Amino acid sequence: MTPTAAGDRDAGTAVAVVGLSCRLPGAAHPGQLWHNLMSGTDSVGEAPEGRWEARIAPAPAGVDRPIRHGGFIDGIAEFDAALFGVSRREAEHTDPQQRLLLELAWECLEDAAIRTSDVRGRQWGVYVGACADDFRLRYFASGRLDRYGHMGTSRALLAGRLSHHFGLCGPSEVVDTGQSSSLAALHRAVSALRLGECEAALVAGVNLNLLPDVTDQIQLWGGLSVDGRCRTLDESANGYVRAEGGGCVVLKPLEAALRDGDHVYCVIAGSAVNNDGGRAELGVPSQAAQRAVIEAAHRAAGVTPADVAYVELHGTGTPVGDPVEARAVGEAIGSGRPPGDPVRVGSVKTNIGHLESAAGIAGFIKTCLALSHGKLPPSLHHRRAPADLPLDELNLRVVTRPEEFPRPHRGVVGVSSFGMGGSNVHVVARPSPVERRREPPGAVDTVWCLSGRSREAVRASAAALLDHPFPEDRASVADVAWTLSHREQWRHRAAVVGGDWAQLREGLAKVADGHDLAVPASWLQDTAPARSALVAVAGAYAYAGGIADVRQRLGQGLRKVPGLPTYPFERETFPGPPPRTVPALDPPSGSPAVSGREADAEAASPGADVAPPFAERWAQAATGPGRQWLVRSLLERELLVVMGEFDDTPARVDPAETFRDMGVDSMSLIEFQGRIVDATNLEIPETALFDHPTINELTAYVDAELEATRG
């Protein structure tokens, strides 16, 4: 039971949180979560239509009334596959937890004003807490297996896919300690940073509840609330409510964060992990072990009970677990404080439910926001503690209404997360050492750069910024400009020029309506050279790129602004493995029919009324463009089949885009090569697809090979 701890007694090893993202019940981003927390919003509800309706096994005996309530997120089948270079076929066979983590990691890096291209090849670590395999179970039960399903359903790829996509070369680990998984992942990342195993880290937790069978199992175990509410430390507590979602944070050494001008949400002062060690029944928490892990985290952080302003409890709302935790916190912290100065406690589970493997990261993100805003949100559903749990004697007080953060300059916050296998984690965080601006910054002429993979994405970014409540008392328009200029740059762009919030909001409205360059009307008559030069730089960016000139003009000394709207993903729906059907492609009017190996196989059957084999049709076609059209059509069709894009309304392929950029991996290229060989009867080596990595190049190559063999 001896805890493993990591702390920042040496200031050079302090760890800063510089980026946040989340997708939680009722909250698509941290700003929405904070609003819900401060307003006391209960985001638990009924299961959405289509969820928990398809089972992989009959409902078990003893579950007469299956539970239908929980904390759910929207759009779990939706994903911006194109942004991440994932083909439809691969996306269909990839656990939506992997897809959600890709989007959360992207948003988290953007929140930290770190370009994804800047981290490629760097010694960044990835640590993911996860324990659910719902998609994998459903995938195998479907009987429709696909080679993409091997990695698409592997839990290891929850971290590995992030490392692969962003090109991160540090440790890449999935941590499963049950319900404490994501806070254990945070502890692992903090330890790795202090040991020098990585220079920065992405830490995430994820949990999606796709199968009603799992909820049935927990209901049989007896852990669920019959009315769907987590009532932490309340006399009416009767279990927890299942929830889903995910969260992600970026961690950097504090020295590096201060050097890079990062916004620091908070600093991790210490953490510890231990296990109950068999002191109670399996699944029953140990008060002694929970007290020990808190005390170990305090030693690592160099703090005392008097320094603790608030504890974010594990707080599931079970009548067995909550009293154990309350007494452990009372012994570790409450007893070390003066009588009448209780430590404040609460739990985010009362707002959103229990996210199981992602519960720890949800509680930690709440803590980051509380420390950043200097306020404590209320814990819901608490009226009165159980009669046998005297909170006053334990020197604890549940926060039931919004409060100012006590001891703003020295108070720390503890976060607890406990797994049913006995793995306990406690993290101690303290406020950022960077003072927030107290005086509203003055106006300054600047340019906001917006970029996207499509014009619609640029317009959506402008609309999101237009609706965003900017922290005008803590940031300037130039700070926002600097933050936006340090995002990924795409082929579609727009620029907004202005000197104050009103002018820039007016420009955002113009971009949202379709303009690519927005300049205040009052500037049109202004002959000031500085403004003319700024408009010229903005125009050059909007119409020709050139972000470097914008960054140079913005200068130094600006601050990264947290919480800005992130990239507007252009999502498609991927409900699961689709039926393997391939309808015929209708060629343009007057063009020869296109057929792949399925049509050629039918043509080989005696008496079949189908088109002749492809090579014969190619030989009969007019030379030059006609033959190349046939080859290109064949290649596009076979590639779409391999990518899983060929349905009733087949997608079109950009013939100049590389196969890699389309999301076609090496195994898919081998399958593609096999289909081409079957259709053309050519001896095409696998290397040909790597040497000719676009449809245009491969068309020229195949056409030349046909010319050489068929004449």
C-alpha cells in the first residue's frame, strides 16, 4: 500500500496545465462546462434515441426494468475523417473512442496555441485513461469483420493513434485502473515529465457507453442509482449514474510554459497513487488506503492540510463509498485544520454523472477551471448528510452554491479518483503563478487570421468567434490576433482588421456572411501609413497566404488567450461496419462503361450478358484520352471500394491528391494493387503505387503498361 508519489519540491520540476478540451454531458467545450457548473446545471437525462436499444445478449434475469438514464454526449457516430486523413472504411471500423480522442487532442493543442505541425517529431508523451471496450464487443458480435477492425478496436491504439497522427515520439500508454484510470494517467505523465522521459504530454480520459448489456451488469451488481442522480454525501444517496465523454489536457514543465508565454490554468504540485492491498473485499474501498494516498500527495507537493482550500471528491453517490471517502478526507485534511475552518468539498459527478475511466480527468478539468477563474462551483443534490456521517466533526463542508476561491494566493486543491480494483489516485494543484491583467488593455490596430480546409469552415470559425464572450478585462485584441496566428494554416483564409472589439466583431460578421477581407468603414478614408500597411498585410494573407508577415507585424510580448473557439470540425456520420455492397458506377453519358473485377468475373461466366473484360474494352477504345478515361475511372472505382466510400452516392476522388493524404495506408495500397491486377491482368508490382502516389500518376503508369502489353 506504499504510495508512489511525484511532487514539485524542486521548482524546476513543477508541471503546468497549458491547454484544455472536453466533450462532456451538456458541454462540448470547457467554456460550456464552466457555465453549466456555475449555474448548477444537471446534465443527466434519458438515453438518446437509438442508444441502449440493440443488445448483444438477452436482458439478464433480475433486470426487470432496465435503466435508461445517464449522462450522454451528442454525435458519437460523427467524425471529421478527412481532417485526420482517415478513409470511410477505416473510420467505420474504428472505435469512436479513438475518433473522439483525435478531436479532443486537436482542440487541446489549439487551446494551448500550439500548432500540430510544431509537435511532429518531438518527444511528447501520450497518456490515456480508458477501460471500456463496448465498440469492440459490438464489432465482434456483428460478425462483419474487416482488417481495419484489428487496430480500430485495439485499446492500445487509444494512445497509439494520437502518437501516430501527431507524430509524437515520447511514451505512449493506455492506463486502465478502472474508474481511476484517467487520473492515474495524469500521475504517470507528471512522473514522466519529472524524470525527463518526455518534454510535454497529452493526457486524456475517455469513456463511451454503447452497450445496454454493460449497464445491465452494473445494475445487477447494485451500484446504480434507480432515479439517475449522483447525490454525493447526501442522506438520499442510492448509487451512481453512468456517464460518458472525454477530456484532454496539455502538460508542460512550468519553466517551459513561462518561457513560451503559455496561459497556465494551474500547476500540478504533487500526486500519488496506491492500492487498497486487500484490506477490504474486492470492490469495497479502504479508508486507510485513501487517507494514505492523500497524505503521500501532500508530502510530494510540500503542503499541509491548512493549505487545502477545496477537494474534488471521487464522490460517486453510493451509500458505501462516500462515507469511506469522507472519513479518509476528514482524517487526512479535516483533522489538521482549526475547528470551524472546514475544507470545502464537492463532486462534478453530481452535474454530469460518473464517467468511469474518464471520471478523473473530468474532475481535474473542473479543478483547472476553478483555479483559473478563482471560483468554486456548487455540488448538486446535497441537502443533508447521513445521520451517521457527521461532516462537522470531520471538518468538511459541501459547496452547495457558487463561492469565491478561498486563499487565492496560497490555497491548493486536491482531486481524488478511486478504482474498484483498489487503485487510488490523488493530485494536488495550485493556482498559476502568472498574475492576470487587472486593468483593461488598450486598443491597438491588429489583424485576426482565420483559416480552414473549406470556405464553410472559415465562415463557421468567424461565426463562433462572433458569439464568443472574450475576456476583455484580461486580454487585448492583439492577444487574440497572436493566438489565432499560431494555429494551423489551410488553403482557405479570411482576415479581419480592426483596432477594438467592436470593429473586430463587425468584421467577423462580414466574414461569416462570405467576405474574405473585412476592414472597418472608418479606415477607408484613413491615409495613415501604418493602417494602410496593415490592410496590405491582411489582404496578402487572405488572398495569397503569408502568415509569417502577419506574425512579424504582431510583434512580441503578447499573451496566449485560452478558451477561444477551436477548429469547426466538418463531421460525417460513421454508425458502424457497413454491409459490403458495391453498386455499379454510372459513367458519364457517351462514355464507355466502367467495370472492376466483379464485372469481369461475371463476364467470364458462360452466357453472361455483361461488358467484356477491362483490357478488351481498353483496346477497343480510341487511343489517348478515351483510354486514359477508362483507366482513371477504374482506378477511382477500385480505390473507393478499398476505402469503403462506394455506396449509393459514390464519392469522387481528387486525382492530384496523394493516397497518403486520402488516408490510404500501406495495407490498403496492397489491397488496391491486387484489385488493379485482377481487373487488368497486368503484372503491376506493389512498389508502383508508392512510386506513383496519385490517381493521375497511376493512370499514366497503368495506361503505359497496357500500351506496352496490348498495343
